[in-house]
Amino acid sequence: MKKTETIMAMPVIVDINEPNIDESIFSEIFKYLRYIDDKFSTYKNNSEIEKINRGEISYKEYSNDMKTILKLSEKTKKETNGYFDIDHNGKLDPSGIVKGFAIYKASQILKKKGYKNFYIEIAGDIEISGLNDQNKKWRVGIENPFNRKEIVKVLELTNKGIATSGKYIRGEHIWNNTKDIVKNNVISITVIADNVYNADRFATAAFAMGDKGILFVEKLKNAEGYMVMNNKKAIFTSGFEKYQAA
């Protein structure tokens, strides 16, 4: 059973392949994702992150979820040598980690309810568990960033997360706060990881690294990547092809 709603100004898809689904689970998932949007959106004046950016609340008043995201963001910054950084022009913008984190936490809600076969997607960032309705691995397409109606790669995934960062949809929205001069001929980079939280944060960091981002993904444990350059050529990690559909 599949249901779709618009949250975070993006399409959210929840597809559960199980018998005897309690449809209230969809409402629970969508409610949780709206809660995350209300708390972390930099587009909502009354969100917690915007109140923090305006200096209206102190650290003692931060919610536990906010403290968790800030802690994970700092951890990711260290793991990526500063290429992942939620500090943008003196304000906090955790959008490069919140979406993947929210999808991952939503998947945990499903698992605690006993669901093992499902797919959760928010605008191309996906958590995949178990098998689809044909009792096969879920099939996921990577868009051609030069023609979004075209799929350049079809992947078969189970118990994985996948996320794409790039500039072909939202334009230049990923920044580099390091002192490194980065050569960036990259238009998009897709990362497959053990969960969508890791895929999302490392895809963001890898894109900020520019041309050397794919080398960063190559060195990650349990991760593979596919990078599309401005010249329309693709570069991928050594283990990426094992996920390609036959």
C-alpha cells in the first residue's frame, strides 16, 4: 500500500509491502515528518531553528531533537574534515542532514510496528527495507541531471539508504566553509549507504568537495557513489555496479 503527501514542500512517499496493514501507520509517519519540518525548517518563521538563529532561545531551552541534530552535525563535520558544516553566513541550516535523519527515524517507527518491507522517500532521498510487492529488491532510478525525465541508472536495493546532492534542481545551495580551494565540475552525486541518514549527510559533504568527492565516498565503509560531471560524464566507485539492475 502506497500513500503520498507533500511535506517540507516536497513529495513524501511511503510504500509498505505487507499484509494486514493498519492504515493509521501512514498518518503516524506523516505526522512525525510534519513535526520535523515545523522544528527544523529555515523557511518557517516560528520553527525552533529560526528562533535559535534569531537568538530567542538558549541552549538549555533546545529540544532533545535539536540537540541530537546539532550533535550529529558536529560529528559529521569532523568526519568530513569540515566539508559538512551547518553554519552558513552565521546562521544554522541543518537541511543537509535533517531530511535523511527524518526518513531514517520514520523507518524506525515502521520497524517497531513490525513492518519489514517498505520504502520511504522524500524528494529522491530514500530508505529501503526488505522486498517489494514482487518479492524482489526495490528498484530505484538515478535521474539524468540534464534531463530529469530520463533515468540513467536503475538500481536494485534492499536494506539500504540512497540520497543525491547536486545543483540541478535547487541551484547552488551547498557551501564549502573550509579554506580549501575546490575545483567543482560536479552537477550531482548519489550515495548508497547502510541507511539514508548516512547517505544524505555524506552526499552533501561529497558534493561540497567537488571533483574529489567521489574519492571520499570510495574510502567510506559500506558506501558507494555515482557522480555526474558538468561535461555529462559519470564517475562511480569501485563497488557501485553491484547494485545495477540486470
